[in-house]
Amino acid sequence: MAICSLFLLTPNAQASESPVQSLLKFSKEKITKVRKVTIENPIVAEQTQKKQEQKVQEQNKIIKQNNIIKANVPKAVSDPAEMEEAVEFASSVTGVRKDFIMGLLVVESDLGRNPGKCTYQEVEDGAKLAHQNGRLSARAWNTFKERRETIKEIADSLNYDYEKLNVSCNPGEAYAGTGGAMGIPQFMPDTWLEYKDRISAIVGKKNPDPWDKKDAAVAVALKLSDVYGVTDHNRFAERNAAKLYLSGTTSWRYDWYANQILYWAENYESLIG
């Protein structure tokens, strides 16, 4: 009876094996499996845990990097002498008088040191309120919304948070319009897109940046150079170019602006030191 019981415990035994041999073989296999479970499984578990921890660390790193990028905003120019160097390059490739470009940049952004005193979020809130109060027409509000989508695209392409960008403030009751002019040249977003490819071709950068000194100087020079006579350094043409830069017209109403630019074209060096 004992032998029969032992034989039943070893179902895989070969017919030629004795019941004792079958029992020994069965016991050996069981011991080996137990050893594998008790020795190998903790190692596998530890490796799996390490992989999971590494995966979590990598995910956290990506999240952190994305948050840093999303919060990124460009810095204003700290040294106007660097702006002058960028303008010299822009003048050499476009033919626009260097002093004229410098004078315009003094008026527009204090040679890059003041690319706007309001965040875009503040400008958007102000424009919305002006529209609700009837001070901003439906047409102007729709234009603003179109420009908002454009600046979102520009900011995203440059890894900037558009809501935190410093741009020109709303004019308040001074005139019917909105702020939102960008960067050193104070271009509206749609104007920047109009010149983007030409800027890119000159600076050798696929995605130019209106807060970058060189890109901005080239942008200004290109816009001014589009007015007939400016590259010949004709002063009358420069006056018209200045007024067109601000208003899109050559109206006498903007003579004050042209006068400021031409004044600083002759006196910008006093601001550099």
C-alpha cells in the first residue's frame, strides 16, 4: 500500500523508474521550484520597482521642464549699447540710416529697455471692458481677438507664456484702440507675421523673435525701408516712414511723433552713455 501511495504522488514518473526513484526526482523538482520562488522573485520585484521609480522620475522631470518653459518670458534689453550693435547690422543689410533706426527705437521701446509695461492678460481684460462699455467698437474688438490668437501662436513657437508677456498697454481714453504691441519694435502680432519670413532670411533664423535685439532691429529696418526714399536717407521720406510706422498714414496729425524720432536720431547717444 505504501508503494502504491508513493507512486500516486509522482504522476510524471516513467514506467522504467522505481517508485523510490520517482519520489526522489519529484522531491528534487519541488525543492528547485521553491528555491526559484524564494530567491529569484525578490530580485525581479526589486528590478520592477526600480523601473517604476525611474519612470515616475522621468515623468516628473518632463512636467517640471514643461512648467519652466511655460512660465518663461523674454528679458528686456539691459545694455542699450548692444542694441546699437544690432542696429548697425540691420542698417548694413537694409540701407536704412542707422541713426534713424536708433531714434525710432528710443521712442518705441527705450532702445529695448521698455518693451511694454502691461502683461497681455491685462491688455486683454482692458480691451474686453472697453468693448463692453462701448468705447471699443465691435470691429476693433474682433481685430483684437484675431491678434490674440496670433500672439498665442507666436508665443507658443518661442516657448513664451503669452499671458505674461510684457506688451504695450491699452490707450485708455486717449484714442479708440488697444494695446498689445510686441517686443522691441512694438509690432502688432499680425504685422510681425507680415515681416517674419523676410526677417528670417536675413538673420538666418527659422523662427525670429521680436524680443531679440538683432531680429527686432532688422524688423524695424525692413518696415522703414519699404517707404520710398528712406534708403536714400531722404529726410522727408523718413518723416513719412515714421508716421506710417505709428499710424499707417502720413497725416500731419502725427508730425509730433516724427519730430520725436528725428530728434532722438540725432541725440540717442546721450541715452547710451
